[in-house]
Amino acid sequence: MRPSRKTMGTSLFAVMATAFFPAAALAQETAGSTDTGQSQATKANDGFGEILVYAQRKSRGEALQDVPMAITAVNSEALEQAHAVDIRDVGRLVPNAQLDGVGTFPGFANFFMRGVGVSTSVRSLDPAINIVQDGMVIGYQAGAVLDTFDTESVEVLRGPQGVLFGRNASGGVVSLRSKRPTGDFSAELKLTIGNEGTVETRSAVEGAVVEDKILARFAVLTRNNNGFFTNDNNGTFVVVPSSVNVNPTGADAARHEVESVADTNEIVVKSTWVFNLAEGSQFTLLGQYLNFDDGGGPTRTYYVPGTPERQLQTVWGWYPEQKKWGVNLGDSGYTKIKGYHLIGELEQDAGPGTLTVLGAYRRIKYDATLNVGGDPFNVLLFPDNREKATQESLEARYNVDLTDRLSLLVGGFYFHLDTDVTEKRLLRLATSTTDKRYTLNVWN
């Protein structure tokens, strides 16, 4: 991984005039229907009411069926019915999209749409799918697999979206919108208890602080479990006479504690405030804090009988067992993600149209030890990696309906991202069981 400075400060100005024709929805779907006789959008509206989308960057939401774009929109009711935990689960509801994470780096996105994406965790490479939360683009992919907790809707826009969403959107966009307070008082608490010590709570309270003037919503998610994988001393060991390490039958050279791995200890706090400043003037402030203290990635190595043997077989004489929920890791690792963001959005009626100004700040810290090799000898280990990223962005846009079928959008966007990464790699060479190579990559 080459050292580099990943700092972006860009301004993008775009002017767009688009004609809208009734019933001109080109490829609109919502999840949950396979009935070809009735569109998925109609099905969703029948079941959950009208779904509003913001894909065209207008200040007000538009009905899904009125937007001529390739969109799959999933509202909060559909997310709950699908038992979606994070946006990876949304990907299972969307055609031509794979919203997967990286197996070795928990919380790191590798998204593809229509075959376009980036399959890597190299930090200096930009993604092809933009992830947007409440109008703020997620500039650093570590910690970018967002939870669907307290989410009003998720929009998946397939195909190039560079005109309205800028760079890194050649494959598409995944856009999340948090729930806004309505002004009515409400409180909710959901408790989930499951196997492997799973305890999850989702709570929220909202109401009017000053009637019709200041509205607030506060939501908290906690999630804990012991891990669904077991770190066993599994596999088969054979004697390797030609090696400097002559293993006895058994795992004497690679024994470790048998325990559950990839445990989860997470908390997410959201706070949303809406200020109705005057007629036609509204300011929304959204804040989020997250703290994940989880286990490492449950990586696992494979050996296919009859294929050429590799270091694990030639040096240690180890043939891994393919156990569905079992791994054999010398160092099972950890993942600690801590961060917060603050988003402010002003919507102001200006003449016949609406001016929207959105400013955002995000800071994320990602610390991890990852057993990339997936074996008990720590052949490839990333020990005690340290990462942090800070981003600021400012966006202004003005939209106006010129006629019933023609609207105008003009705007500008500024984005700046700083990263500070210390990556360590510990590689055990194939020549013996004792030779190691230590690599340190630092960039900021």
C-alpha cells in the first residue's frame, strides 16, 4: 500500500434543466414484490403509503413514481419487515446491487452496482459507489457500513450519478435519510434477545420543545453479542520432516484458547433538531455519535485437496478444517470504531424557488488488529493499525420549477478530507517457521 496524502478540496458547479413527463418512471422499484402484473412502487405505496425520495436533490421529497431514475427506495416499515440491520441487508432487496463489506476489515464497504465498484480495502483508492447520510457524503470508507437504525428511508440509485452527487458515484449512490421529528410526542423501545448472548435495544423519543417552532428527536441503539464464530484448534496436522519445524501430530505449535470471536459491543446515538425559523425558512441539525468495540474479522483460510500445497502445508503441515461457524486464528484481533458527525441544513424559500445550504463535519477513528491470513500461525497479521479521518463539506443549491414539466437546479459543492493512517503488517516468510518481515506504512 503506497504512502499518499488523501486530501480533497474541490468545488463543483452544475446547472441542470430536466423535463418531467407524467408516468415517465423508467426503472423504479421498491423492495418486496415479485408480482410482474403490478409495479413494485405501486405495491409499496399500497402497503406503506407514499414513499418520498430526494434523488433529484430537491428541497422537498417527491413521490417515487414521479421520478424518472433507476431507484429502489425502501422506507422504515419495509426495513423493519426485512429485519435489516445495516445497509448490507438493503443490498439483498435491490436488483443489480451488491452492498457487501470487506471480509477482513469490519465496517469497510465494497459496494457494486451493475458490475461497477471497487473490491479492495486500500485506503488510497476511491470507491465507485457513494454513501450519503442525510446529504453528507461519507468520504472515508472505514466505518462506512451504516446501520439502518432510526432511518426514515434508504434510496439506492443505480448507474452513474456524477451530475447530482459528484465524484466517486460512477456506479451509483446509497443514500440514507434519518427520521425527523413530527412535533407530536412519542416514545418507543424495542428489545431483542437472541442466541450467543445477543441483546439489542432500540429506543427513541421525540416531541415539540417549543410548539411549532422547535422539534426534537433523540434515539439510541445498543447491540451486544458474544460472537457467532468459535475459534477452535481445528484442522489436521501432519509431520513435515523437511521443515525446520517438525510438528508432532496435533496442534501443539499452534494451540490457543477456544472461545467465541467476532463479538459485538456497539452504541449509536442520534439527535435531530428542527427549527422553524419563519414562514418558508427551516433549519435542521443532525448529530450522530457511534462507538464500536468489536472483535476482529472472522477470517478463514482454505485448502482444496489436489491443488498445490502452500506455506501452511509445506512448512507447518496444517490442513484447515472447513467448519461453517469455526475458525482457527492465532490472534483473533479486534475492531474499534469511534466517531461522530454534525450536519446542518437550511432550507429557505427564495423567490419562486428554494435555496438549500448544507454544511457537514465528520470525524472517524478506526483501530484494529486483523488476522488477514486466517490461520493459527499469524502468517499475515495487521497488528494494532491506527486510522483517523476528518472531513468538512459545504453545499448550496437552488431549485425552481419553471413549468409543470421543466425544473432548474443550480448549485455548488466543496469537500475536504484529511486522513492519517499507520498500517503495520507482520508476514511470516515461507522459508521457515521463524523468519518474519515487518512492514510499516504511514501516510497523512
